Amino acid sequence: MSNERHAYRVAVITASDKGYAGEREDVSGREIRDMVQAHGYVVKSYLVLPDERRMLREELRRLCDEQRADLILTTGGTGLSPRDATPEATLDIAQRQVPGIAEAMRMNSLAVTGRTMLSRGVSVIRGRTLIINLPGSPKAVRENLAYVLPQLDHALDILTGRAGECAAANKE
């Protein structure tokens, strides 16, 4: 793929108390970074934040409104722990939801593990930024991102105005 065509600006956020405190290496965030760079996207921001709803919400808002990221990919904070707050922080700043992305990732992952049904990740739009919550494990990040990444070019083309309409892309 041509890097010029897909030079979308991407931000990666890892939500992890232990990662933020320097007690755990952030493998999942690096995995996201490497995968999107290999796909031709440009990683403009890479952060590890604690599982704090307010901090996550404010950083998501800043990346959308001030940094104008085209795509924000989060990892971690999507489970059932009382500290898991990534979906709530994401919904706090959402203007529109894109449920099909999160549903597709869960559907695809159910073939690998039944625990997928415990994931609460969401996908939303704020302005012209697409935000996708990925699971916290490196293996789940690889599986989920590999599944949705081929569709993100078209989604971002439409969202950012690089392409006019979906119907034109489906003509044969």
C-alpha cells in the first residue's frame, strides 16, 4: 500500500494503571502502533494513561478537537473490572456511534474465545475522528485490528471527506 494515499493521522492510547506507573511493559500499544504504521498510517501520538475516566475522556477530546487525529485506537480498560473505564470515557465524548465495528470484532473473536462476550469496547465518531476501543491483550489486539484494518481505509476516506460516497466504491 502506498503511504501517500493512507497517510492518516493516528493516535494510540493504552489504558493501564500498571503501564502508567511503569510496572508493566505496554506490548499492546506498541502492537497497534506497529500494525498501523505497516498499513501506511502515521502515528502522531502514543500515550499510556491510567484507568481514569476523566483523564481518558480529556485526552480523547484533545486528540479529536485540537490534534485532529483521523483515527484513535485505544487498548485496555474494556473489561469488567471496576477500574475499566475506556468505553465510558469514549462514549462521554462521542457524537455518533459506529456499533458495527465493535460488533464485528466481537463476532470474529468469538471463534477464538468465548470470553470475547465480556468485552465492552465501543466505536464512535467525534467530528472527523473515528475512535475504536480494542481489547487489552496483545493477542486480541492483533486479531481484532487485523480483522478491521482492511475496512478502515474506506471508513476514513468517507469520514475525512477524501471519498464522496459508499455506493461508488461498490460499483463493479
